[in-house]
Amino acid sequence: MGCTIIDDSWAWQYPQESLDPLPSPITLAWAEGDRLVPAATCGKTARERLPGATWIELPGVGHNAMVDDPGLVARTILAVTGVQI
């Protein structure tokens, strides 16, 4: 079974074909335990449509990763952007 959320609900907003090459660097930071938008299906679809994107799985968090572990999300964003604090 594919990702029905991306394929059906967001089809009008997001391209159905692969975006290659990417217009800029893209990082997909996906919650490992997301049951609403699971990595196994929706993450796979996202990676197929953005083949040059960097993939990071956020361990131990669900759909609301920023609530489950705000420190992990902040560290991930800072690491990707290269910001030092």
C-alpha cells in the first residue's frame, strides 16, 4: 500500500513526478515513529519524488516530533543549516 496522504490529499499541491535535479539542497527529517505519515510508505514516496534529498530519520519520536523531543528537532535543524550556538 502506498502513501495515500501524499498521493490523494496533497496531489493538487505537490508534484507527482520526481524533482531531479533539486532546485536547492533538501533534507527530509522524518519521525521514526510517525503513524499518521509513516516513513515506510510516505517517506518512501517523498524520497522517490526528491531523489537527491538527504534523508534523516528522527529516532524515538512520533508525528509531533517537535513536541516529543524538541531538543532533537532543534539539533537536527541546526546541524543541517550549519548554525552554531
